[in-house]
Amino acid sequence: MSTSANKLPDTAHAETAQSAVWKSDFGREYTDRNCLDTTSLNDLHRKNYGITRTELNAAFLREIARDASFLEIGCNAGNQLALLFEMGYTNLSGVELQPYALEIARKRLPQASLAEGSALAIPHGDSSFDVVFTSGVLIHISPNDLPRAMDEIYRCAKRYIWGVEYYAPETMEVSYRSQSGLLWKMDYARGYLERFSDLELVREQRLPYLENANVDSAFLLRKKS
């Protein structure tokens, strides 16, 4: 996917305390733990929620054509993009800030267009993709930086913003692998809707975990015509 002619974002302030952690050995260990093939990814979702990720995707993307362009922010090793490809979506791109994960993703998905970059400075032009999405990525962005990330995602989305993230009715920080400053829960769909008046909620589904008290939110937002 080529960028549009619009000016690309300033990357000067894209480095944060969180991005430094994800680029370190901590981030590489995360990738090694979570590099899953599509069968394992579906099995994990079935264990967590009682439905597979393929089933969840099919429900949320049912009106989106197979040739629509997708951009995943924080694609890591490419799990979600691989599943979309398996489902018949072929116009796939991703952005990942961790070089180690990006190298793995490029080997797994030679058919996808993958670039190094941050949610705070997406290396693509305005309205470059039909669908821009995250899966467990916004939760790792500090609330102080989240507005900028949402602005970037909104900027690059031509039509849809799609997300699957931890849910909480109010913002709360959660310890992540015994570290602070790396994970927050909140109502991310509401955050988008409050920030951008021309977004509308197409659908949302709360996904309670079967084995613990966590809840995820899957949501699809659309720019009004």
C-alpha cells in the first residue's frame, strides 16, 4: 500500500517509555510467547471467550469486501493478519515498532506490506486504508499518549476503525507481568466516539473471559458519509 500525497506525521515524539520497553528484550520475549499460527489463535480465543477469532472477525466484518484494504497497528508477528488472509482478505498491511517482531511477520506474510512504525506516527498518508485496526495494542499506550494514537488511526482510516481491546467502564491501570506503566483498561470505543463527532458505532460486543474476571470489547466504528 503506497502512502497518499498528504504530509506524513512527525516522528520526533513517537518514542515513549512504553515503546522503549517493547523494543527491548521484554518485547522480544512477548513475541516469542505469542507467535501463533491461525489454529492456535482460534483455540486461544475459544478458550478465552467460547468463540474463535475467525467467528468474531466474520461477525464484525460481514459487510466489508474481501478486497478492502486493511492496516493493523501493532501487528507484532502477524497473527491477526495471517488469519485475515486465511479468511480471504488479501489487501493487508501492518505497522510494528519492534524490529524483531517485524522480521518474523515479514517471513510469515510475504504477501503483506509491513513497515516499522508507531501508533503515534503511522507512516502512511491520510485515508490510506478502508479499515485500520488494533488488537490488544491500545491497552499498552499510556493514557497521556492515547489521544495522539487515536488521531493517527482516525487520520489513516478511510472508512472503518476496528478494535479488540481490554474493557473497563473507566480508565484503570493494571500491572502487567509485575511491571507498572504498561497496561490500561478503559472503554476505547467510547473514547473514539467522544473524540470524533463523525464516527458512528456499527457494532460492539463485550467478551467476558471464561476463566477470569477480564472483559474485552470488540468494536467497529465507521466514518459517517
